[in-house]
Amino acid sequence: MSLSPAAEEFEQIIRHQSAHEQVPFLLALEKKDVVAVREKLKSLKKELESIAQIAPNTWGSRGTSEQFAGMALSGFAVFSRREALSNLHRGWGLGGTNRKNYQAVQTNLLVILKAFRPDWLSDWLQARNNIAGGWGMDYALLRRLEEEQLVPHQPEVTARVVAMAIHIWGSELSDIDPVPLNSAEIIADKFRNDSVLLHRDLPLVFEFDTSILAGSGVRIQPPMPPGMDGLRAENGEYMYPWQVWNQQHPAQFVTWQDVFLRLVDSGHLDRADVITRCLLALRRDFRRLLLVWFKELFQALKPTLDERLANQAALGELLVHPLPLVANFAIDQLQGLLPEAGFSLKPLLLYADNLLTRPDLKTGIRALLASLLKLPRQNATHAPAVTRLLTTALPHPDGLVQERAAKGLAGILAAPQPLLSPAETAAAEAAISYHAELLGPAARTALANWLAPVAAAETAIEIAAYAPAEAFVPELSAATAITPVADWHELLFLTGQVLQHNDPAATERWLDGLLRLNGQLPTGYAGQLRPYLAQLFPQIKKASAAEAAILREPVDLYSHEGLVQAMLLTWATDFATRRVESVDVKKPHSVLNPLLGLEKQRYLLAEALLAGRQALPLLSTPTHQPSWVAPGTLITRLLAYQAAGTPPEPADLALALARTAHTHPTEAAEALRQLPTLADAGLRQLLAWFLGPAHLALPELPVAPAARLAATVHSNLAEALPELWAVATRTKAPAGVFPTLPAVLGYDYAGVSQPVHTTFEVVHRENNYPDPDQPGQTKTYRFVELSWSNGTKRAAPSALLLYAPTFGKSKYGSWEGNWMLTHDFPFLLALTPNYTAPLYEQILRSAAWADNLESSERDLIALALRALLSPGPAFGENETALLASGLIHNTALCRSLAQEVLLRAVANGRLQPGGLGGIIGQQLAVGYAPVPRLSTVLTTLVAVDALADDALCQLLEALLPELPATPPRNTRKLLELYASLRDRTRRAIPAEVNARFSIWKSVSSLKTANRLLA
């Protein structure tokens, strides 16, 4: 179809001309040509804004900034409301490339808007200002739009535009030659000279979430010319071009705080009003950095005592703010008002229950209690209110808060002149008795005279001794049995769930359902798979030719998710075109896990069985939740392969062994009963030992010939039998030693004859960088890294060694690898329920090598911790190390998960408290994480139950000897916790702990804690 003349002219202007020709064209555009120009604009935007390869190794959009500006201007002339809100969502091009160009674009925009007056403009402004980034509108332009009645006054939009104002004005000042030296005063004058801006619009920044941040402002400096050279300074150091330019043209930095302080000092803003607005803004649900700015502005105004007293109600309301930043600010402001005559304790009493028990406010609460304790000395009438506040703080999880509250209560109750009425005294004593169970040693000592009535109750504390379970027997019952897919309709429904790739059990049922229903699917079933293919390839929705091409041509698929997608593509062609082989399970991972290669072999086997219309199941398909294979079912499946004359695939059999619930006595006995009917003598011998008693010695196995090569995934069963023995032995006895196995395989490798031990090496790092606040000075940031190692220096000789430790190019992993591992981890974990140590070792290397890492590492740790919540075998070294990492993690999410894991592990008999305490102690000793992080986590677990108390006490008994002679800061908290646990468990102090206490006797900060343990 030929273009209209107007559309052709419009395209010519956009491609080859400028706004000089474009604006007259749009102003003269006839109504009949609007639709044609609109369609042409949409096609040009799609072409010029799309990202494409524009040169070798260079990607970007094909359009220029002038073309982007031209298309944006045209949109305001020809787009409807729906098209504007979807196509002009960021206002690309309206910012221009420099200040002069920016002003020209804004001028042209105003001309277009006045001519066309789009009725959707105010909605577009509102939508655009809800998006981060994009075009920052000039405040002057927004005012012109209001004056021309093109848009109404929109407070939220105005607030965000005002927040950008000093940046735009700063850019204007940077373009002046020479740059004025009083830039801050010039910017402040712009506010002083505009009454509407000063009194109507500027206060709106306190009411809406804007781009203002703590320390945000504008840098004013002449732009550095291109091609400038560096030079050698007098001290011999090389100065980069930007350093030379900064020295020659010192930058001025004008912050929003500077502006407000100047306007308050000059009387143009009311000081009391700004102080009140800061406090009101701190109550709102704003970003943390914005709240920091309001707090810092309040502090910069230096409110007087009278001003703070006038705002004590507003400050009191901030005490219950969910962010510790705001609550601590309120505490800091209020505690200085406590002695004043005009201050009322009512706000503190009102919010005491929520405030004084918050574990995230321990430092602020300590300071507040210290100030409260002074009040009864100055005025005895405050004693009842202070007593109530102190009793409220008694159950706080922090030992220092408890101690301070307890000493304060003791002082009031034991005062020579009674400060409380008999009823108030009785209420205080009742509160002490009520909280006695939660008090730490220091608090109990301070309140000993009032705890006598509960002594009898203390002797009734339940005592239990924790020990890890010796063996784990999975539950194989009807309640945990996995129901196979019943029919085609259920299989089709399950397909959508499987494509979400978040449920290993659903994926296994789906794959098993394909095999069970092989040859039983309805005619034309492939057409019903089209919606699921469209989820993977949206272009299928637009053209049926795209579907044919996707089913016919190669498609890039990766990792475990790619295996599922490949199977769907194969299924859609009725298994005529096989896709699993092309899936890349190596490229996306920085450290390749051997399980992925074996999982790919399972899918290849399933694909081959489906294509050959063979009615055989995979040996490794789980029979019971979460991913166990019943021993009897494994033998039944092997017999089915034997009857079909099809030898088992070694990769499938290896994974079946890894999933077999070999410790289940009833199922193992049933399997051993069927075993004699299995024809293969070598496999029969392996299974007889594997399913036999735990103490059964390894039989005498044939020695490998000298020239034996390691088996591959393509080897037959007889060739791969030695590697299957290696899998079976490590599955049955994860910590076992098998000195004869290397002779059977013809080689030794990590995890074959000896279990793999993961260790870490402490690496001290430091970063030095120039101090921006003190020229010529250097700041140093020191931190600790943990270099995890499994001692492996080479890749596994055979891919069938599925427990081989990870081996690859990356020492710590990478963002991409961590992201892929996060998605694959649940599926890999489901392959090896008996022995998960290698997978957790990979998590340690990838995500637990330093404190304060990024979100990809946090997500990996959280995912792995959630997997430890379920019942299973006792934790090994790597699972224990991961739990240790969670307990001292820098994020509250991981610490909370680790707390739950610890309690569940005690209940399930999985916890190894000695190993856990040892590894945490080693990491605390080198400063990997702060001690309070751990003490707070463990304190909240005290008194949950007797077993948990005993396990925690064992943990600390292993941890404390690992700490150095000069203990880390706040070690006292661990000693107080240990003393509390000893009172509850009645455990004797081990010799190693006593030896450490002897060394610490001379440490002044631990004297009080040592006395508690004497």
C-alpha cells in the first residue's frame, strides 16, 4: 500500500531534516492526514529506537538524538491517549543533547502543545513521573503549561519536577563563562523571587516521594574540554585529566540542604514550619535515603529546646516507626527533653510496649533507659512511670538492655525512701516474676532479691540432652507416595505448571507422564500444545509460520530449564525432531555441576524411549516425596528393562541409586527378596550390598585392568559398573572410607576412597581510595574473604561420578552463574537426597565467600537454607557451614531462615552443634562478621524447648575455644548467653572452655561475664 504524501514528507523530515522544518509541518497538518502520519511515526519509532548491532561488538539504537526529539514532538501532535501513554512513556529525546539544544526542544514542545492541546497531557505527566529515569521536565515549562491551562496543578508531579529544579539550574550556571562563584546564593534567589514556587510548590517535596536523597545536590563546574591531557604533579604522582581540571576549576556543590538553610536564614521560609514538615515527612512511607535527608535537614536546623518541646508529640509518634533509623532519631531527640519541666512521659508510656522490646533498637533503648534512670532522682513523682517503662524493657533480647532495666528497677525498689506506693511495688514485683524466665544472668543478679519467690519454679525447668540422629529413614507410605499422571488432560494441565520451572516434583511427574502415556495421546494433540509453545516463543501468537520455523530450526536452550523446553519442542513434533542433545548445560554456569550432565542423559533417554514408542519408565523417577525411589520399585523397573531386552543406562541407574531410600528396612527387604530374579550378576552383587545392613563390609571386587579408561555416559552397564560402585558406596556411607575402590576403578579421585572435606582459607583484603572530604588523605576499607576449597585440582575422570566436587574456572562464582544456579539448585538437590554435600559446597564457594555481598548471593543462601528445613540425614560439614553462614549473614532474611533451620534441625536430629560452633568461632575470630549479629540471633532461641537449649549450649562450648586470646568486640554477650544456657541445662563447663576463660581473666570487658560463670 502506497504512503500518503503527508506520511512520506513526515518520514523525510524525521530522517533527514530538523525541527526547523518539522514544527511548521505539524502545525499545518490536515486532519485527514493525522492517521497516516501516526502510523508512520509508530513504525519509525519501532525502527529507530530498537536495539540492534550497529557495528562489530557494538549494540545500540539506530536513531540520533535529533530524531528522538522529533518523534517525541510529533507524538504530542498525532497520538491518541492510549498511544501516548504507551509510546511516550519516557519522553525520550525531550532532554536534548546539551543545554542549548534542550532549551530549543522545550520551546518547540510548548508551541506544539499550545497548538494541539492534547486532552491526555495531564495523565501523561502523571504516568511519566511515576517512572524512574527518562526526561526531567523543566519547572519553568510546567508553570507555563499551567498558565496556558494545558494542565491543572498536580501536586505529585509538581513535587518531582521541583526536586529536579536545582539540577537544571546548576547546568545553566555551569554553562556560564566564567561560572559564578556564589552559585548557591543564585539558586536560592530563584526561590526567593518566585512566590508560587516558594510557598505553594517547594513545600510539596515534604509530601511526596521525590528524587531528593541524603547529600543530593548539583555539581557546578565548567565542562571539561575533550582531549585534555593529564600531567605529572610536583610530588611525582600522575594526575589524570579530570584531576587537573578539578584543580584548575574547583567545583561548587550545592545541596538541597544548603538551599533550605539559606531560605530559612533569610526569613523566606518559616523555620517552625520547616521543622514540623520534616517530622511529618519522617512519618511517611518513603525510601530510606529520602528519610535520611529529612532527618539531616532537621538536625542541620539545630532546633532549640523550646522547638523540640513544642514538637514532642510528633517526635513521640516517630517512636513506633518501622525503620530503626527513624525510631532511633526520635529516641535521640526525646531523651534530651526528659529532665525538662515541659516534657511529658505520656508518649513513652503510650508506645512503650512496641518500643522497648524491639530487638533492632537495642543501642537507642540503652541510651533512653540511662536517661530515664535520672528522672526519679530529680523528681520522685516520675518513679511510677519510669518503673513501668523499665519493667516493659525487661524481656528485651539484648542482655545489656535487660541489665540496665534491671539495675534501674533494683534502685527504685530498694530506695531508702519509698518511691512507689504498695500497689505499684506489688505490680513491679509481679512483672519481674512474670519475666523471670527470659532474664539473662546479669539481670537476674541485679534482681536477685525479688526473684526469690520464683526459685521453686526454676528448679522445675525441663532438662534434655541433644544428640544427632544416628540414621535417617525416609517415610515411604501412602501419605508420601507420588501419584502418577492419570490421563492426557492432567498431563496437558501439568505442562503449564512445569514451564514455570519452580517445582521439581511436578517436572518429574510430567516426564513420567509422557512415558506412561506414550502412544496413548489423542489425534492432533500437538495443536493443544500451541499455547504452551507461545509462552516460550511469543512470536508464535502472531504467525503460524513462526511456529513451523521454531519447530524445524535450531533454538538456543540452556541449563535445566532448557531440558524441559527441549522436551516440549520434541513432543510438539510427536518426537520426530529431537532437541535435548542441543541443550547447552555448560555455557551459562561459571562452575559446572556434574549433575547437570547426568540429568541431560536422563532426558536423552526419555526422548529416545518416547521416539521409539517403548513403554519403559526411567529408573530414577521418584516414587515418594520429595524425591525418593523405593528400593522395591527400583528392582521392579530393572526387571521390566530385563524383560524388554533393554540394558539400563548407567547415567539413569546412577541417579536412581542416589535417590534410593536404602535405609528403609521394609522396602529394602522386599527389594532383596526380588533381587535373585535379576540376571546381571555384577548389578545383583552391587544392589545386594547397597540394600544390605549399614555395617555390611564391601565385598571383594575385581581389580581393573591396567589400561582401563574411565567410563563415560555412553558406556554400557558392564563398563560403567566400577563407577556405579563409587556412587553406591558414597550414597550409603557419605563419611565412609573405601581403600579398595581405586583398584576397582583403575584410578582414585576426590570422594571415591575418601570423603571430600571442604575447608576455607582466610584472606584479608583492603581497598585504599582518596578521601573526598580531605584532599591528599586516603581512606582504607578492610574486610575478610573466605576462600573455600575442596582440594580438587582436576575435573572428574568420569561424568558418572555424580558426587564429584565442583570444579571450574571461577573461584567465587559470577553473577550469571549464581543466577543460573539459583534456578537449577532445587532440581539438582532433588537428584541426590541421600548426600547433598557437593551441592552445598558449590553454594559456599559461590555465595558465602565474603560478608555483605549482593542480592544474587543472598538469594542463593536463602534458597539453600530453605532446603535444610525438611527432615533428612544429619548435616555434614558443608550443610553445617552453610547454616553457620546463615546465622551470621548480613541480611535479616537469611538470619531468620537460619534460626528456623536450627530449630527444625534440632527437632529432626540433623544438627551437629559441635561442628556448627567450631566453624562460627573460626569465622568470628578473624573478624568475618560482628559478634552481636550472632548473639542476637541465638538469644531469641533461648527457652524455645529443652533440646534446643542443650544444642545451643553445645554450640557455644565449641565456639568459645575458637576465639583468640584478645577476644572480638562484644564477646561478653556470648558469655552472658552461655551463662544463661548453663542455668537452664545444668551442663558442666568443658575443660577447653575453662582454659579459654582463664586466658580471658585479664580482659576488663569480660570480668563481669566471667564472674557469672565462676
